[in-house]
Amino acid sequence: MGRGFYPYETFRRHTWLDPLRKRQDFNAILENAEHRHLQARADFVNAGGEALLGAEG
């Protein structure tokens, strides 16, 4: 994640990570990934990214 890849949905959904879900350190990583994912999305939208892709609502 330190290099700009925030696989929040992967961390949140994939069953192969289920054994880690009770760990506090994993949940901290998940929370960080969510925060960075949401910030990156907001930055993309604010920069006009949706218009660029033709995905405006």
C-alpha cells in the first residue's frame, strides 16, 4: 500500500483472508486501505476523472 495500491475490496471480500480477520493488525491494514481507497476515489472524481471516462452521473 505504501506505493499507491490500495486493494481494499480484495482485503475485505476474499475468503482466503478470513483467518486474518480476527487480528488487530490486519484490521488496521484494512482500515488504512479503505481510507486510502476512498481518498484516491475522491481525488479522481475531483480531478474530473469520471468525465474523462464518460462515467459521469
